[in-house]
Amino acid sequence: MKQIRGSRFSVLHQTGLTLVELIVSIAISLTIMSGVVQVLVVSKSNFVTERELATLQENARFALKFMSDEIRLAGYNGCSSRPYQVAKDIKGHTGYWYLNDPGLQGYEYDAGTSTFPTDFRSDVRANTDAVVVRRGKPANLRMTAHSMSGGTAGTITVSAAHSYQRGQVFLIAKSDCAQLGMFQMSGPANASNAATTIEHKTGVTAVPGNGTVNLHGSYSYNAAGTITGTSAATAYPITSLLMEMVSEAFYVGNSTTDSTVPALFRERMLVNAATYTPYTAAEELVQGIENMQVLYGYDADNNGLADRYMKANDSTFATATNWNNVVSVRLTVRMRSIYPVYNKAMSYGTFEGISGTSGSDAYMRQTLSTTIMMRNN
């Protein structure tokens, strides 16, 4: 060090560091940086874990709430009890899962995917079930007249303009629940979305089309147009309820944005406005649902309570009308995080009798379950 003279104060200048000082400085710096990096790594790990846990729980909450609301409404037809007579006027409706009975129906993977509707069977993940909901949805149109005579036979007049197109499937229920009808809108063309009538005639371009202009009685038509039962040309009173028919299936598949991520899908009925034909399309609802298992509470003695829970492939359901005796649904899902979380393999046990995963993929998983009471089945 050198001292500058001639000043009241002396200034010392650093001329360098010894090797020992340099080594000590580097060691201290490395120790501090190591601690900082460790804090960052732990913070990042905690952030990812908390983010994935929050996403997993939110996705589970949405999936269970959405499906519960829809399943609870299965079989809704505007009545508190099953109608005395049902007129199924659409030709060959049994050939379409989305036009068929009953209001609730399940598909069990154990029975093989060949039992699933062809529209989505190839998209279902292994060992996962599917459930179908069919119901009415009020069209919010008040009937002012129903003509079943003369040149206007098969015409429902409503109080306001609507946007429904040819091919739309409707249900109509008398207010006393004595009669329910199912038909396909055959007209008018309604290109301007301003029609105030809904027609249910035959011999027009709607596919598969109506078997007859009648909507009363207890009957159905096959694809060839042969009737089983008896129809009647009776008009519905203006107090009747007009409803869209809603058909949707819930199943687990692979996400359309990332095939490695499982997701919950809904396959639902739509109408092709150009060909007047109902069809179905899949929409991805939420990611992270890895598996779904469904059990159905069957009421054997008609007291409104489930006597036992069974799978969809139980021999009881070989008779399709027995689905009407399902009074509750037990829905169980296994959730999986979107991204890996853990730095080691996590062991998961069996899920609803299905062998567990080794957990070597480091994903977070949780199992959630809910029981849904049926209102209309």
C-alpha cells in the first residue's frame, strides 16, 4: 500500500488480492449462489405442485358438477311422472343412440367397446366407462295453436319468431302428462330465422323423417316406416310444453390439443342445417380426467331407493326398460395433473377394481366420487 503525503488525510490504495483472499471470496460466493439456486429450485417445485394441485381440483370440480347437473335431468319430459302414452313418430329412431330410449343409459368398458355407440367408441380410453343422457329442454316458445286438419295438418303455431331449422328433434307433452310425442321438424325452411310455426309433416326432406303427421297414441316406427301400435290425429292443447330433445354422451378420451393428456368429452346431438339431418359431434370439456367409472343404483321394489349398485353390463340392463328403475348414479373419477410434479415414482393402488399405475411418470393423481339422485327417471 502507498501513502500520499501532503494531505490532511491519507488515502490507501488496494494494489491486489492474495491467492488466499481470492479463494476465500470464490468459496463464499459459491456458497451464497448455491443457497440461492436451492431456494429457487424449491420455490419452483412448490409453485408447480401448487399450480397442478389447484388445476386438478378445479378441473375435478367442474367435471363432477357439469356431469351431475346433466345426469340429474336425464329423462326430463316436462312431467313429474312418466306419460301414460308415448308417440315416437321419427322413423327408425332405435337405430340412432341419440334418438333412442331410455333417458339414462350406461356403457361398461368391461363389456368391450363394441357395445359403445359407433360415434365415439374408438375415442374412449381403455378401462373407462361412458354414460348417455337423453332429455327434453324447454324451447321457451308458447303454443298458440295446433292444427291437425285440412291443409295445415301437422302445424304448431307459437307466440314468437324462432330460429329452429328443419331436422330439429322435438318433444311435446300435454300438461296433464297423459301424452308425450317425439317428432322431427319438417318445416318451414326458416332461412331468415323468423318463423312462427313448427311443422311435423311427412314426405319432406328432413332425415330420418316422421312416420305420420299424427302425434297422439302409443306407437313407434321402424326405419322402413312400419308402425307398431296405434296413432291418432288429435291436436295438443295450447297448454302443452314444447321441448328440444337433448342427447349427449360423456366419456374419457385423449385431449385434442395434446394426445398425452386425458380429457373428458361430451358427444352431443346437433342438426345439419343443409341436409336437415341430426348428427353428433364431440367437444372437449376439461383436461385431466384420466378414468371414469359409473355405477347405477337400481330400485328393484319401486320404493324410490337404490337396492344395489351395479355396472352397466349387469344382466338386469339386458332389458332396456329396466334403465327406468335407476334412481341414483355413483360417479367416480381419477384425476391426473397435466404436467409431471414429483421427482420420484409415486405408487397408486387399484382404482375401482382396475390395476393401479406404477406412478413412474411422476404425475399427481387424486380420486373423487359423488352420488347423484335422479329426478325424472
